Amino acid sequence: MRSLAKIHFSPAVLAVLVQVVSLFLLIVFTFIFALVATFFFGIDLKYPLFFLVFLQALISTVLSRLIGMASWWGWIHFFFPIAACVMFAWNIPKEIYLVGFLVTLSLFWTTFRTQVPFFPSRPSVWQQVAKLVPLRQDAPIRIIDIGSGLGDMSMYLAKQRPDCRVEGIEIAPLPWLVSFIRAHIYRSAAAFSLGDYRQLNFANYDVIFAYLSPAAMLDLWSKAQAEMSGGSILISYEFDIPNVIPQRQISIGTQAPKLYVWEIGNQ
Ligand SMILES: C[S@@+](CC[C@H](N)C(=O)[O-])C[C@H]1O[C@@H](n2cnc3c(N)ncnc32)[C@H](O)[C@@H]1O
């Protein structure tokens, strides 16, 4: 049962299925309890709405754990029905939902396909990455943040290393637009493009920084191996590449994830 979460469906589809199955179980259980109460005890059972929602939350949380979904999905399954119920009770105008939906869609609409959600790295990470960028006299070092989000990392690098040519590429339109506008406002030398890094030629870069997700790492490594030149470096924050030992692992803090560095040609 646990392998269901890993093999057959993407997590988003599985999450919807969990909620649907939980609703089905909830209806069956409450119906049986109501029948038993009526026939054996003569009680006409009436369930308060919030109690039903709470049960739905509980069943879906347990179900998600049973089928082996990541633990944070349990929190989502628990709070989603309760939040939906509370917001319904508050009579929030439907336009608010539309705005929320559109903002979320432009932030995350590609996540379903790429399996890489948006979450920003921190300044301590940018500082370490800046230290890893080599010095070169003859031509500017070419750096790219693949999946540049709101653009902070690229703008930081462009500021710290004006001798380098810094780019960011982002697949989701809203973060890209924010990075593009911010780069103009702050007069950053970093250039941002809207697109899929998988369409780039990695041979055009000396340093590639990635903060993606475990789902992206094997393909990223195949592309890096095929296209990056000897001597260039691939840096990944938090996510390593299965069975490919990095030349360096840098701790950012005691509990924070690491930076992994692969020097191409040294494997
Ligand atoms: C974890 S965030 C990292 C953001 C930024 N690099 C940082 O360090 O703050 C990953 C970003 O990669 C983007 N992304 C995912 N797949 C992508 C792809 N194939 N091409 C371009 N961007 C992608 C996501 O939309 C998301 O904004």
C-alpha cells in the first residue's frame, strides 16, 4: 500500500484521490453509525458540519500516512478541509478566491509538470555560492541560476561579482516577472529570461547553480554531463545527485541543508 504514493500517481493527483476516498469512507462510516444508532438505540443521529469536516481531515491525514505520502502532506490533508470549512462559514467574497487562485497559479502552475516548487534560498547560501565562483582574467565567468525564482540569488551574484555575466532563467511567469522588474528597479546587471532551463545549452555557462528538487536531479546530471565543459562547475543547494559523489560539500549552518559542488570532468 505504501508504494502507491511513489509508483502510480503524481503527489498532487494522489492528494485529490486521498480526499475523495476519505469522503467516501466518511459517508460510509457515518451512515453505518446512524443506522446502528437508529435501529438499536432509537437515536436519530445528527452530525454537526464541523464534526464531519474534522473527521474528513482526520481520515485523509491517516490515509496519506498509510500510503506513504511525505509527512508534510499529512498537515495539508488535515488543515485543508478545516480551512475550506472556516472560509466557507466566513462568506468570503468569491473574487478573493479568484485572485488567490490566479496568484497561486502563476507561482506554481509549472510545479505539476516540473515537480520543482518555488521556495527561495537564503542570503547565507548566496554568500557561499559567491565564494565558489572562480576568478578569470581573460573573459567574464558565465553564471546562471536555473530556476531563478524572484531573482535574489542572481542579483546578489551580479552585485558581488561585476566581472561575471550573471543570468537567471525561470519557468513560472509571476516569479520571472517579479525578478525582471526588480532587476530594472535596482539596476542590476543580472539578466532574467522566462523559460525552461532544459532547453538551454549548458555549454554556454561556467557555473550553474540549481535549487530544484530531488525529482529533477538525475536529468540535470545527464544534461550537465552531456553539455558542460571540463572545468565548469555545477552547484546544487540541498539536493544531491544519487550515486554521483560531489567534489565538495559545504555546510551552510548547523541544521541547514548543504551546498553540493561537482567539478565537471573530475568524476
Ligand atoms: C526552489 S526555487 C529556487 C529559487 C531560486 N533559485 C533561489 O535560490 O531562491 C526553484 C525554482 O525553479 C523553477 N523551475 C522549476 N523547473 C524549472 C525549469 N525546468 N526551468 C526553469 N525554472 C524552473 C521553479 O518555478 C522555482 O521558481
